[in-house]
Amino acid sequence: MNFTAKNIADFTNGEIIGNPDEVVHDISRIEEGKKGTLAFLANPKYEKYLYNTKASIILVNRELVVNGNIKPTLIRVSNAYNAFTSLLELYAGSLADKTGIEQPCFIDPTAEIGRNVYVGAFAYIGPKAVIGNNVKIYPQSYVGEGTKINDNTILYSGVKIYHNCIIGSNCIIHSGSVIGGDGFGFVQQDDMQQRKIPQLGNVIIEDYVETGSNVTIDRATIGSTIIRKGVKLDNLIQIGHNVEVGENTVIVAQAGIAGSTKVGENCMIGGQAGLAGHIKVGDKVKIGAQSGVTNSIKPGETVLGSPALNASKQVKAMVVYKSLPEMYKRITELEREIALLRKEEK
Amino acid sequence: MNFTAKNIADFTNGEIIGNPDEVVHDISRIEEGKKGTLAFLANPKYEKYLYNTKASIILVNRELVVNGNIKPTLIRVSNAYNAFTSLLELYAGSLADKTGIEQPCFIDPTAEIGRNVYVGAFAYIGPKAVIGNNVKIYPQSYVGEGTKINDNTILYSGVKIYHNCIIGSNCIIHSGSVIGGDGFGFVQQDDMQQRKIPQLGNVIIEDYVETGSNVTIDRATIGSTIIRKGVKLDNLIQIGHNVEVGENTVIVAQAGIAGSTKVGENCMIGGQAGLAGHIKVGDKVKIGAQSGVTNSIKPGETVLGSPALNASKQVKAMVVYKSLPEMYKRITELEREIALLRKEEK
Amino acid sequence: MNFTAKNIADFTNGEIIGNPDEVVHDISRIEEGKKGTLAFLANPKYEKYLYNTKASIILVNRELVVNGNIKPTLIRVSNAYNAFTSLLELYAGSLADKTGIEQPCFIDPTAEIGRNVYVGAFAYIGPKAVIGNNVKIYPQSYVGEGTKINDNTILYSGVKIYHNCIIGSNCIIHSGSVIGGDGFGFVQQDDMQQRKIPQLGNVIIEDYVETGSNVTIDRATIGSTIIRKGVKLDNLIQIGHNVEVGENTVIVAQAGIAGSTKVGENCMIGGQAGLAGHIKVGDKVKIGAQSGVTNSIKPGETVLGSPALNASKQVKAMVVYKSLPEMYKRITELEREIALLRKEEK
């Protein structure tokens, strides 16, 4: 990376305040800026750092009013955060790209492999698997029999995808994630033993999905567990069998969704939240971190707490909850007062 | 799969209502039935689908009363769910079976390998490990030194089992599970550093246990962490060192059990529940999802919530919890009323 | 292992009560003692086992008063627990040590490999990676491009470390842990799609850190996610991007820390606790199991519950919470009484 302020202004359609020849070779956060780095300022909370950062160039919003002396060269753009993200993308895209088949790897003779793929050492591609163009399969990953990975998708090291699953195009699956393991289905027998229900369905992940590390997505008992286009899953998330997650829904780390639950589009599910099985979560629902959702939720609602309540109700109850010891005392005092009144009355 | 209604009725001891020559080649859920598929109806909630499903054959309970016209051929059996499960097992058993030693894999010369095993590519079997008959070790799995895997057990891709552990017969361990990692034991020293306590015990998993994906079961400090016969663990579960889980107990995803806790037989532990260390959970205990169990639980009890209370107490408290803001107002109103009464009294 | 009481007394600076030639060849817990084993007694709760254990030698605290007949040889030391730990360390150190390069493994020609290392079969060491002296990389582990592993560190089987990360010396990383996966950063676009923010930072783990199995530690967006010296992480923990965890802090299984949060030194974080992003947790803070921390915490404070409150406040509220149904009835009764008083007054 080696950009001048002029390069950056041209790329971001920005206006330079300062030296157009200022050079940056790395990026930094504004509060940790060093000479030769590019930073950005979008959140007003961080404005204070503008006046003493050592970063050489700062991307700022066009409407920012500067209240003091500043040393770095500024580039004013319409949206500093988006412009910075675009520069990060440019930079990321310039990094070395993996390609080719490393040895030893295992590619079953009946598997189909697309053009321009990367297959890392110790990767395993099972019988009748289909690998699209430009797919990257990092070392020690596993693609089961009959599973299809569409174009431009990346499986990082140690991803495990069981048989007969479908992964869309332009997906990113981070290390240690397991897709297509058996759903958790047992029937208790009269002697208390749990009899396994064979899990004969699969997992379908649509395009532009990203899953974090060590995520688990179980295959359906019958039919498919489905992760729709554009869904983003953080690390260590559990998706049960026959679940469906709607387009562009975002789920934060360590959340879990039990079997057969349907989550709508554009939802936000907080970290460590848990959703019971067989419920329906509408579109644009927000579920707070650590919530325990036991019932279906209407579109657009925000819920919090365990068990989850409508957020405004929950917040009110949480506020009063802190006063419980005081309330208890007040009730006891009221009872004393009443007893006194009654006595005096006689 | 290619069955006629007659085949299925013979296998399930059922009675055909409709065409005995109707053919199915796949399975479906009744609400997603397609021509040529077999479905079942056990839960009365789903009866409505019976009247418009496109599935060709439906397994139903013998006592079902049909209230309308239906197109599929019915097969009446004594328990539709069990009969369907038996058919799934038959179908699953007919799928291709892995066997043989794929290359390259690593089998230490001192390891003992049984008859009719599958060892996938890039699997690692350490010194003095013992692998029983009909065991399947999928690619990229690891069996540490001296570990024994008994007959008919399956380790899916990427399972890691540390040294000196014992895995029973007829077990299924899903991808990414780690068995026998060090227990979490440290002693804080005077300088605040944490000194590691060596973890010299092991893990013993008895027969017919199934663990989900990315489960972690730590080895004992001394002695054994024990998972008894028939236990079923879902994904992403944490089992601490020296824990013991009793026969046929079922634990749902993302639950965790801290060190030295003993869980009885035939318990049900909900998803994301947490059990403190050094406690004793009796037989047939039910623990709700997201519960936080800090004390021992008597046999047969059901507990809920964090901290966990007896379920009936907890449910009552939860109901009232929602009314906290109203209660607060009522207390304030009562105080106002009392002040008024006292004033009037004077 | 084959020690006499005299050997052990010499090593632990202890005093023998009984037979100095008593021999032990294994260790046990006092409650499970067998002939030929060494056990210890530190916690007075376990004293009852002293009188019927079958262990041959017991390490006890110097000040222990024995109230009855005992069969084993005792060794009195100043701290039985520490002495036992030292013996465990001695024993653990005597176990066979892995060394050498197993084949097949993948070591990029541009990687630097130190002296006396172990590289297991199917391990992958990427371009320009640097592996220190005495490092052990177990089978099927992955070390990304440019990543540095310092001296004496152990990566157990199936650890995945992405590119450009730094792991300190004397660290232990258990199986299935993923270090350096992308942070969870997306910006919602006007069409509701989530645009990925490239994650260009890294993870730095300092010396003497231990992480459990299937832990995930995300790389920073910019800069570094930092785990300071002596931190101990249990299994299945999530550490978000740009988080910093202070020296000697201990975090129990399944806890999660969201992005950019800073945790101080010598903290204790309980199992399944969750910390929101962008907060600051002071030194010596204690966070109870399953807590939900949404705000910064002052040094030395103890918090509990979700949402987390100061522990003494939370405990008081929790106690009263159980009485909610009773409180509700008492309020209703008070209202009845007041109505009655008012009526009588007229």
C-alpha cells in the first residue's frame, strides 16, 4: 500500500485540505495514528483525537466543522466511513491471492473442479462433489459426497461440510465451522433409551452468506435447513435442523436457534440469544443479546430478556427490578401502617 | 429408495387405505409433500395438511378420524412416528457405506486396527491407539496415543480425541468435537499469575453416546470425566473436567457443565443452560433452556431461570415480573392513600 | 511413575508419618484412592475420606489434626495442594515428549523453523511463518502466512491460526481453536444488504497464555486484538475484534466479549457471561456466570446477573424476586384493606 492524498481524493471523490502529496503506506485507527498512516473520523465521539493524532491523512465527513489546529491532511468526503471501507476493500483486494492445487490433497476422481480454484494441502473433496470457479478451499477442509460449492466462495482452513449440501456463490465460511451435521432428533423409548431419528435432509446456504468460526449448522431431518442470501453469522452460533434464516439477517456470536424455527428477513439477533424451536420470527425483528425467545414475534418488534418481552415493557420491568428490596420494605411498612390505623380506629 | 404402499404396509404392519401399488422414491414433510414422496402425520396440529398435501403416501395413526376428502394413499399403523422413523432407518441403512483405508493417512505402527474399518485421508492414529471393528474414522480426525475406540463407532471429519481416552461402541461423534483437552485448572499465585494444574486423567465415553458438532469434553485432572451409556449431546456443548453425565441424559445445544458436577440418569438439560461446578443433579431432572443452576437438584425436579428455581415457583415469579411497573405504581398509590387517611384521621 | 514416601518427602520438603518405603505408581483423588496411589487432602470438607481411603500415601497440610485411625502413610507439608501440583508437574514432565517432523506435513519453503520442534503429520505451515524453538505443532494444525509462534508454545491438533498473527512463548492452544478469523464487521446499505468491512488487523497473544478447545479469537479490523501475558481462557469462548484482555485474567467456558471492549488485569469472568462491545472493565473485576455486562465496570467491582448489577444489589434483588407472587398478593390485600378503612371511615 502506497497512496498519496491525491490518489485517495480521486478514488473517494473527496476534497483535500492540506498537502496533496502526503503519502500513506498503512491504515490506523485515529486514536492510534502513526506517521504514514491513513485514518478516518465518522463518529463525533472521536473528534477529540483529530487534534492530536499522528496519522498523516484523515478521511472526514464533508460537513465536519474543525474547531482547532490540526496537523494531518484532511480529505472531505460525503461519507467518511463508507469511503474508508472502500479503501480497505481496495487494499484487501491488492493482497496476494491463493490459487492452484497444493499437494497432498484428496480429490475424488468423480468430483468436478471449476477453473482457477485454490485447493490447499490436506483438503478433502469427496465423490461427486462440485466445486465452482474461483472457489478457495483452504488446507484441511472437508467437502462431503455430492456437496456443491458455488463460484467465488471461500472455505477457510478446517471447514467441514457434510454430504449433499449446497453452498452458494460469494460465500465466506470461516475455520472450524461444521455444516450439515445431523440434526438433534431422538425419540425416547419405553426403556428410557433415546432412539435416533435418521437425518436425511441437507443444508442450503444461498449466495453472499458469511459464517464466522466454529459455527454449527445442522442438516434437516427431511427437506433443508436454509440460510438465505446475504445472511451474516458471527462465531460459535448454533443453527438447528430445519431452521430457515431470512435474507440479510445478522446474528451475533454464540446465539442459538432450535429446530424448525423460521427467522424473517433483515432481523438482528444479539449475542448469546436463544430461540426456541418451532416458532416464527417476523421480518425486521430485533432480539437483544442473551434474550430467550420462547414465542413467535411479530414483524418489526424488538424484544429483550429471558424470557423475552417487548423491549419497552422489558426495560420498564428491569428498571423496577433494581428497586425490589426497596419495594419489599415499602410493602412491609404499608402493612405496619395499616395495622396501626386499624388499631387506632378501634 | 423405491417402495410401494404394499412394501411399506408389510414392513410397518399397517393397513392400506387406497392404492397398494402407489410408489414413493423419496420422503417429505406433510406440509411440503410432492408427488412420489412418503410423509407421516402424528401430531394433530398438522392434520390440516392431510387434505391438500401432494405426497403420495401418508403414514397415519390407526385411530385417526379423517374429516374430508384426501388424495394420498394412507397407511394406518399403531404409531405413525415410530413407523416413519423405522422407514428412515431402513433408508439411511441403504445408503453407501464407507470402508477401507484412504491414502495418505497416518497410522502409527504400534496402533491396533480392527476389521472392516474406514480410515479417511489425513486421519491420524497415534501410537498404541486401539481401533475396534467396523469403526469409521473420517478424514482429518485425530486419535491420540493410547486412546481406544470401540466397535461400530463413527468419528466424523475433524474430530480430535486426545491421548488415553476411551470411546464406547456404537457411538457417533460429529465433526469438530474435541474430547480430552485439558481441564481448566489453575491456582493463583501470590504474584497473581495462574499456575497450571497438570490434567492427568482422561475421558471415558460409554456405548451408544452421540455428541454433536464442536462439542468440548475436558479430561479429568485425576480420574475420569465420564459420559454414561446412551447420553445424547447436541452441538457446542461444554463438559468440564471430572464431570459425570448419567445414562440416557439429553443435553441441548450450547449448554455447559462446570467441573466435578454429577448429572443423573434420564435428565433433560435445555439449550444454553449452565451448571455450576461441584453440584449433584438427581435422576430425571429437567432443566429449562438458559437456566443457571447453582445448587444441587433433587431427583425428578424441574427447574427454570437464572438463577434456577423450581419451575412452578419460577413461572409464578416470571408472570408477576411483567407487572413490576404496575406494582410499583400501586405501592406509591397505597402510600399516598395511607398518608391521606392519616391526615383525615387527625 | 514410581516414588517412595521418602522420595516425595524429599521433593516436597515434607515430614513422613508412617512408612518411608511405601511406594506409589499412580495418583488418585482421596475419595477414589486405591492401593499404590498418591492422594492429597487440602479442603477440610474431604477430611472424612482420610479415614477410609485405600490410597497408600496422602499429602496433608502440616497443621492438620488427625481425629481417628488412618492406614495410609502421611506426608505433612506446608501447603498440600501446591505440593501435590508440583508432583503432578514432575509426573507430567516425565511423560514422553513429542519431537521431530512427521510426514506428510506441509512446510512452505519460505517458513522459518526453530530447533527441536515437533510438526505433526498433516500440519500446514504457510509462507513466511516463523516457528520458534521447542514449539510443538500437533497434526492437522494450520499456521497462516507470516504468523509467528514463539518458543515452547504448543498448538494441539486442529488449531487454526490465520495470517500475520503473533503467538507468544510458552503458550498452550487447545484443539479446534481458531485465532485470527475475520472480525464481525458489516455496514448495512440502503438496500438492506450488509457490506463487509475488510478486517486487516491481526491477533497478538502474549506469553504464558492458555486457551481451551474450540475458542474463537477474531482479528482486529485495524490494529490488533490483544490477549495479554498469563491470560487463561476456557473452552468455546468468543473474543471479538479489537478486544484487549489484561494480564492474568481468567475467563470461564462459553463466555463472550464483543468488539473493542477492554478487560483489565486479574479479572475473573464466569462461564456463559457476555460483555457488550466498546466498554471498559477495570482491573480485578469479578463477573458472575451468565452475567450480561452492558456498561463499563470500575476496578475491583463484582457484578452479577443479566443485565449485570453490582453483586450485593443483585443478590438482594434476586432474593426478593422469589417473593414476587407473595408481594403481589400483599399489595392486593393492602388495597382491599385501604378500601375497607375508607369505607368504614365514612
